[in-house]
Amino acid sequence: MDRHDPVQGDGIDVSLDVETSVITLAVHGTWGHRLQNAAHAAIHKSLTGHPAALILDL
């Protein structure tokens, strides 16, 4: 999963609140094939953990 790189300007930040089982994905950068694939992989990986909620910050 690609993490947000401030120098490059695109990627994904992932945060997890373990007390509430809430995952937040924040997508940064210009939408393109690379970022689309990274977002898809991050969402899929997050959902396999069965969180109580998944928040997408697009």
C-alpha cells in the first residue's frame, strides 16, 4: 500500500482507532492509474479486517 509522500504529493494515509475499530483512509494527489490501484488495495486490505467503520477521505 502506498503511503502519502509529501515530496511526491500523492498516496494514502491510513489511521486506525483501535478502541472503536474505525479505519480512516485519506487519499492525496492527482487521481490516476497508480493512485487508483493504491486506493483499491488499501480499501480491500482495510475491509478484510472487518472494521466497525471505514471512512474514506477523498
